[in-house]
Amino acid sequence: MRILLTTLNAKYIHINLAIRLLFELNKDKKGLEWKEFTIKEDKAGIADFCKDFEIIAFSCYIWNIQQTLEVARLIKAINKDIKILLGGPEVSYEYNDVICLDEIDYIITGEGETPFKEFINNYPNIENVPNLVFKKDGKVKENLPAPMFDLTNYTNFNPYINDKPADLYNKVCYVETSRGCPYKCEFCLASLDNKVRTLPIDDIKTNLLYLMEHGRVVKFLDRTFNVKKDFTIDIFKFILANHKPNNVFQFEITADIVHPDIVKFIQEHVPKGLFRFEIGIQTVNQQANLQVSRKQNFDKTSAVIKTLDNKIEMHLDLIVGLPLDYWNDIKYSIEEVFKLFPPELQLGFLKFLKGTPMRHKYLEHDYVYDPLPPYQIIKSKYLSEEELLKITVLEEALEIYWNKKRAFHTLKYVSNNYSIFDFLLGLGTLFASKSNFHKHALVTVYEIIHEYAQTTYPNDKILLDLIAIDYYLHPNIKPKTLFIEEIERAERTSMIERLRLNHHKFRFIIIPINFDFEIWQQSETIVEGNHHLIFQYNGTTKPAVIFDQLEMVNV
């Protein structure tokens, strides 16, 4: 009997850990195979690959359930006798609508290790397979739950042993060191399992060694990696002792509980750029936090981020749409968190995931949400549909200009002097009227922000200078002149010769600006004056900035 473990990943760089775990646990089962696809692949092609198997087991999430069901229908159209088994978080709760579909035969809910083994070892006798949902005599049947899986079964176990080692380097490789979460945030599926269980530490380290050798980006799946101080520091020490060049390690961190010993260890031992921290701030509004059973001290969170941002690349998250979070509350959260200047600030929108308390309590807050995945908020008693649409426009501008690092200096300046919320909202609105958020030329990005600044802040010459500087700093090759014209050719030639710049090896752009950019880079302080800024392009990396000290004349 041929059985296929498979999934449709969101992107090629992603890896599905679940099917690897299940395959390695059951690799002695004759006929068991595994393969990954992506949601953008041709569905008919995927179905054609699956047609020679008797059972297809799909791993299901909010980002792939619609495409998975489409593939299942195509498989059944080819051969109605092929059995379709679904598992994963998207079908572990409120699954009646899915199991009733003609194309779906079985669903495994919850942790899959024990049920999947029982299913493939006993098929077609599945009446006693735990956690299994199936149809019989026109009715949906639900078998008894399985006992909690013993994670010591993952002793001497490497889920990546069946991958081609060379394939791992260009993918995000996931490491699981524990399951469960100590917190009860009502919008998160992790809140449903408050018993934190740890995998065997020796095997965690062995697998880390393997991924450090063959992979590049390693992401830890623990919902709060820093719950146990000693464990956190132990793993950090192990990484420092064994990591390879170009390795990057990503952790989900709860910042306001980071132990001082962890902070001290990072400052003393961790090199800049090796670690990335994902920190879910979600909201600064404490009343909103309490409404979803969430505790957070934003002052402590901010202090930890500021203390560590010289060593750690920070990725911060906010959620729009939480209970008691009104328009002005969201504006305040965005402005306060933006002032931390994280390399990436993700603005997400509340989603009503199956199984979460938030989904069950939606009537209390007059929530309306999309009935299709990802079940995103449409409106509530706190935010109108129009307000939410405006914030989606702001989020697009945030992604284009800040997260993609196209207006780094400009937006820092705006945050220090104006409302970054109002600026991004206005900028996003103008962008939507002139271009497409997801398909546009790079020069259009800068032309639109320049037009918006020139119209909205016509007397702020520093802001316009910074937009030009961000424009000239972005490309690897010398771009066309925009926003600020270069100095006269004779003056330009004289300056290049005086500064002994290699005009044979590099290309240069020299512009006059109205402030000291060197001081701004060092302290985010504007000191006005007449200055020249020189951009040196080598064609392969971002341009170098050269300051003409002799030409600086303060006014």
C-alpha cells in the first residue's frame, strides 16, 4: 500500500516539519513516502503526482486549506478510491464542514504521531484509531482522544535526515525544542496547550549541529523560547561554540520576562547579527491585553529591546482589532512601537482561528470576520470596516517603505518630528491612488513619497533631503538623478580630485544638502548647514557615503 505524506507550503523556502517527523517515525512502513509542494504550484500537476498512491495525508494550515481541498477534489476526480486524510491545526477544531465534503475521508485531530501510526498500521480497520474523525453510514464519527505523545520518543532522531543536505541551505529550517505555551492569549492556538514539554536536550543539540552544518537560517518553533533561563543560555552557548559562517538563528521571545542573566550573556558573548528575536507586542493598550488574557509590561519590553538592539535583529509584531483597541489606541501603539525602530515591524490583523477562545467570544464584541481562511476581522464595536480598511493601507506603506528598507532615514525623521501613523496613512492613501501596492517600479516608490512630503510638509527641506538620500542609498548601481540635482560638473570633478577618489573604479553622485548627515547618522540629531554628500557606487553592494569635511560650512 502506497501512502504519501504531503503538504502545500506557502513558499518554496519553507519546510514542513510535521510530515518529516511522521515519516521518520514510520519509515519502516513499506510504501510510505513524503513530498512537499507549494500553494502556487499547478493543482492539476499535484493531483497527477498523487494519483498512484492509495492514501494521501495532507498537513493543513490556514494558508493552505483552500488549495489543499482543491487538490483533494482533483485527486478524487482522477480516482475516487484514493483516500484523503487531513491533519494539522486547521482541521483539528470545528471540522464538521470539512469532514462532510465528499473528497475528504478522514481527519486526524491534535498531535499526529500516535494516531497516524495507528492509522497506517491498522488500515482499513480504523474504528479504534485515536483522534480520528471519519464518516460511517452517513454519520460523522469521532474516536476517543490519544494519550499525550511522549517526546522522549524523539531520542536519537533527526527529522531532516531524509532531505538532501544541499537543499537545506536555501530554506528556513525549523527546530522544535518544546511543545506548549505557558500563556493563554485568547487569539492564539498555542494557548490551548499550557503544559510545556521539552524534547531530549542531547537530540536538540545533535539536530542543531546538523542544521548548522547544512542549513543557513534556523528558526526555533518554541512559542516563548526564554521561559527557562538556564535552558536558553545553554542553547545560546551551544550555538556560539558550533555555528558556521552565514548561520542565523531566529527565536520567539517574550521580552518583558527576559532574565537579566540572558541580557548579560548576550551583551558579553553574542556577536551582532547572529540572532533574530521575534517579539509579539500586539498592543500597548493594557486594557486590550487583559481582555484577551494577556499580560505585558511595555516599559520592560521596550527597555529590553533598546538594551539588546545593538546585538540582536528585532522583528516586532502588532495586532489590529483586539477588544477595547479603538482607533486612537492603535495609533498610539504603532507610534510607540515604531520609535523602537525595529528592522521589521509587522502589522497583523486579528484572526479568528478555529479552536481559539477569541472565535468563540466574537459576539461579545460585535465582531464580524471573514468566514474563509485566514478568518480576518472585518469590523467590531471598536473599529468600523472603513477604519480597518484605512489601516490596511497604512500597513502596505509600512511594508513598502520601512520593512523593505527603502525610506529608513526618512521615516526615522518623521517619527521623531511628526506622527508616523498619520504619515504612513497619508502616504499609503496616495500610493493606492497612483500605483499598485504589489506591482510597481522602484522609482515609483520614491516619486510617491517625495510628492506626498512636498505636498503635506512643503516647508520641511530636511524631510525632502532625507527622501533623496534614501533614494540614492538604495541601489547598488548609480541611479538616475532625482529630487536633488548634482553639483556642477566642474565642481564635481574638482571635489573628486581633491578627495583623491578613484573615478576609474567607482561611479559617484554628489549632492548639496541642508544639514549634517554624519551627525544625523550618529545621534538622529539635525544640525542645519550647507553640506555636500558623496555616494560612491561599485555596482555590487550598497553605496558608500563619503563626507566632504572641507566643504562643511555651518550656518
